[in-house]
Amino acid sequence: MNVRHTLTVLVAALGVTFVSASSGWAQSDKQGTSTVLMKFEELEAEQEVMDTFYRTLNEQINQSDSMHIVSGGETTIDNLMLMAGSGCNEPKPECLNPLSSYVDGQRIVFGSIQRTDNIYLFSMKMFDFVEERFVREVQEQTVEGDIETVKKAIPGIVESFLYGDVGRVEVEVAGTDDATVQFDGSTMGPAPTTLESLPLGQHAVTIETGGGQTRTRTIILRRGKTQTLTFDFQPEGEKGGDQPEGTPEPPPRAGFSPIPGFVSAGVGLAGVATGLAFHFRLNSLDEEANRATCTVGDGATAVCQPGRLSAGSPAAQQSAMNSAATWRVVGLSIGGVGIAAGSYLLYRAYSGQESAPKQALEGVSISPRRKGVSVGWSTKF
């Protein structure tokens, strides 16, 4: 016997000694068969999943009228067999019978939880020392999904282990008369139907029509609860129930109020009025400046009659003209944008159309000029 094997045996012996001692301390007043929950073998399973599993299994056994948990499961079944020297490599009945003297319970529960990527395999066994046989067993029950999905499926798996196949599903089908039902890939018969005596936990229900259409739904079955599934194969526009996976629900139709359109158009008209007012002001200042100049013989321009300039000095006159030109551009720009936006919003409000990726945008086009204003109707895509 090598050193590693010797250490393993010693650790197992210490664990079993502790199991035997602690089991004598804890006395339960609960009714039913005393059951020891052993430590499960785990492979790549997250601690959060293991904690949820142990807690659920312990609670459901204790809630059962026929069993209750007693202490003594601080080691795995392999270590227990190793310490007992049974010489077995797997937990067969003939290998488990001698272990009754090492645990203070009539039954033991053990198994394994394995994870590969996002697929979990749960295996559980319950061995009765008095009957010398396995009284309950679940082999490699599969759950696929993230941690939260697995945690939701664990109660059903434990119920399936403790109570057997008691799941129930009602399957309804619309839009076809020749559909068949499959449960986890096995054909169960024509639809609609009610499937009973099913294993609990996570499973897949598939409907296949005579025309080759298939739909699959994943469900989690629980004890005492009936799942109801409705598969709808009616043509688009007539569907009232299930839709193919990946088909989004149609968005609610939006209702548009005309108020934003009127407000925007009002702002636009105010901007146009402001721009036109400063446009006429600029023209007036320009004409006044022209009347205040004259031409001398050599072709040079000189200021004549400066007292006629309403803005005062030539510099003040130029500043007033620049300000009027700026406000003319600002006012007409705001007016053009406001009227265009208001026209578009009013169009949407009264036509009832949804916005599209390439919606035509129509509105007033206003282009200020030095000697006037160009007004027209523009359409942009």
C-alpha cells in the first residue's frame, strides 16, 4: 500500500469516526425512516449550484412524512467504501450492505453532479440497508442553461427523485389537425393531449405537423402542478397564441398628437416674422447709407450730409446693419426649421403613419438674400 493510498484510508476513517460519533449526539423527534445525506461527487459544478441542491434535498426529505435527515454524511460514498475495505469500485448493493455499521441511519442518499459547459447531469441514489436494495434512483437527469436556470430546475429534480414520475402537461394546438407530440424526443401521440406520469425537472416538448413544421418549448415540471402549453400554427395575422422562436411580438401602434406640430409650426412662423422684420430693417439702413454718400470728380466716395444718418456715425451705422443681417439669418433659419418640423409632425399626426427608415420630410424652404428672400417648398429623403 503506497503512502497516498494510506493517507486516503486514514482520512476516510477519521471522517467515518466523526460520522458515527456525531450521529449519536443528534437525535431527531421526526417520524419516518432515518436517512443520511452523503457528500455528493462534483465535477466543475459551481458552489452556488451545490449549495442550492443540498439545501433543497435536505428540506424536501425533512418535509416528507416517510423520511427525515439524520447527521452523518460528511464524507463521500467512495471514501466510506474505501474505509470499510469492501474492495468495491462502484456502489453495488453487495458493496453497500457492510456500510450499515458505519452510519446511524436506515438509508443513505448519494450521487454526483457534473457540469460540461452549460449542461448539468444530476445522478442520485437512495439505498435501504433493511431492504438491501436501491429504493429510489435518478440517473443523469439533464438540465441545460445558466446558473439561475439550473437553480430553478433543482426542486423538480429532487421531487422526481423522491416521488417518481408524477409530472403532468396539457398540450393544446391551433391551426393544424395532424400534429404529434414529442416529449424529450420520444413520440407521445397526436395532439391535443394530456401527458401524465412524466419525470419532473427540465424537459422539452415538441410539436410536429404533417407538413413538417416543428415547435419546441422547454418546461420545468414540478410535483402537484400541471403545465399548460399552447402551440399556434395559424398563418401570420391570424395567430392568437404561440409564435415561432425568434419572431418578435408586433410593437404597439403609436398614436401621435398634433399639438407638437402646431407648436413647432408656430415657432417657425414667429421666426419667419422676426427674420423678415430685420430684413426690412437692413434694407432701410442700406438705403439710408446710400443717400448719405456722394461721388467727387476723381471717382472717390465721400460722406455727404452725415446728419441724415439715423444711426449716427458711419461706424454705428455699420454695426446696426451687421446686427440686422445676423438677426435676419437667425430668424429665417429658425422659421424654416420650425415650419418644416411642424409640417412633418402634423403629417404624421393626421396620416397615422409610423416613422420609416427613409421618411420623406417636406417643408418650407426659406433662403435669405441681400436684396430679398427666396421662399419655396422643399422635400428631403
